[in-house]
Amino acid sequence: MILQIKNLSIYIDDRIVLDSINLDVKKGSTTLLLGKNGAGKSTILKSVIGFRFSKFFGDIFFENEKISDLKINEIANRGVFLQFQNPPEIEGVGFLKFLKTAYDENFEFEKKRFEILVKNKKILTNRLDEEKTRFKKFLNITEFKKFCIEEIKRFDLPIDFFGRSLNEGFSGGEKKVSELIQMIILRPKFVMMDEPDSGLDVDMRKKFLSVLRKMKKEFDTTFLIVSHYMDFSLQLLPDKVFVIENGKNFLEGEKDLIKKISSVGFENL
Ligand code: ADP
Ligand code: MG
């Protein structure tokens, strides 16, 4: 399991929002989180990436390491990525500069982690090669831009964002592309997406699905996705589906469960 949520309970303003949630995500899988509006789906994703609520019980483990005490940047550095439902517009922060800063911070983190593992002889010799390939090469800004352009082209996405500020004045669709570009450059191990299907036109939806498939194939990326549309949920080819209701685990299943929700709705499950 890449992610394990154990008995997670969260109160906001003394109201229980998550009530003993348990959720496991298998490495390399696509897992869906479904449920009515206000069920607690976004709160689950936010708590994984490191939003901390005043009353928080339970534990969250990423690759068997407890992350529920860590800060957002520490969690992101371990390879966790949250695609926002409404990505913020950040005036004055260039898109390329932003990408490079995130890439470098992760590079430094991986480098230190790798050195500590080697020093403590914690890496089994047969895993050394695997660790080395994950360990990215430091790139100067020119090399980095070249790397970005090659990757973006390879994934068939537009490359005209570099001269612009992060998400500033981007259309809804462009914001989604901006997040896809961040994903393919930073190559997180674990991607959480909060309603990525909202505001996608047919062509963007196709592109989106093809980027996801390519990331899974090439980088073995694991996805945890909140979705509202059952046909899109089916197109994601999920390995596992969790339904959340009133902040509680309600049902677990596979693709058939989506078909059922699609025909009877959440109310009559
Ligand atoms: P979902 O994503 O499933 O629609 P959320 O996780 O966003 O649901 O919200 C779950 C519940 O928690 C809702 O009732 C929502 O109003 C409440 N909630 C979430 N965040 C806050 C907050 N910052 N302040 C007050 N209530 C909140
Ligand atoms: Mg939500």
C-alpha cells in the first residue's frame, strides 16, 4: 500500500466532518473517491497533503512512513501532489520559475534522502539501481527549460505558458493543463485530484485521460481521484472505488459499483 489512512476523524468548528475514515491505496492503482456533495471527500485529500484541522485524530501513512505529523512541503517532497479543484492565480510568479523551484526543492530532498540511506546501508544492493534512476539529475535553468519543453511535447500538451505568471488569467481549461504540466515535470509518485472533470470539454477530457495513462505506464504513478461524473469515473478505469457518506466509509467496490450509482444514485444504494 502506498497510502494508508487509519481511523481519521476531523472536526471543524466542533462539527464532525470525517468520522473514523479508513482508506488504503495500492501502489500503481487508480482509486476513486465518490460521494454526495459535502460527504467529506475534499477534506480527506486536504488532510493527506497536510492541511491540519484543529481537532484531528488518526494516522496517515505514505510508503509506511507516518505523515500525519508532517508539514505540507515535507509531504509534497515525498512525492505527493494535490491537484486543486480551483488552482490559485499567483501574480508575479513566472510559470517556469515556479516549476524550477519545486523541482529543485525536490531534488535537494531526494539527494539528502539518498545519501542518508546509503550511509546507513539502508538500501539493499538490488534496489540501488532503482533508487538511482528515481534520483533526478540537477539541471541549470537552460537545461531545465529544454527538459520541460521535451516532456511537454512528448505528452502532447501546449508549451506556451512559460512567459506567463502562474495561472494568472488562465482559462479553466488552461489551469487544468497547467496542473498536468506540473505533474509530468515533477513526476510525483502519488497524485490526488479533486474533481478534475469539472469544466473539461470533450477534447480536454480525452487529453487528460491520455496523460494519466501515459504517466501510469511510464512513471508508475498512483492516482486517487474525486469525481462527480460516472461516465468519466468509468473512463478512468479505476481498480478500486470508495464511497463516502456523511464523513464515514459507506461502500467499497470496483467498476460495477460506479454503474450501480449511475443507475440508482447515491440515495438508493
Ligand atoms: P465534499 O468534497 O465531499 O463535497 P468537503 O470535504 O468539502 O465535502 O466538506 C465536508 C463537510 O465539511 C461539509 O459539510 C463542509 O461544509 C464542511 N467543511 C469543509 N471545510 C470546512 C471549513 N473550512 N469550515 C467549515 N466547514 C467546512
Ligand atoms: Mg469537494
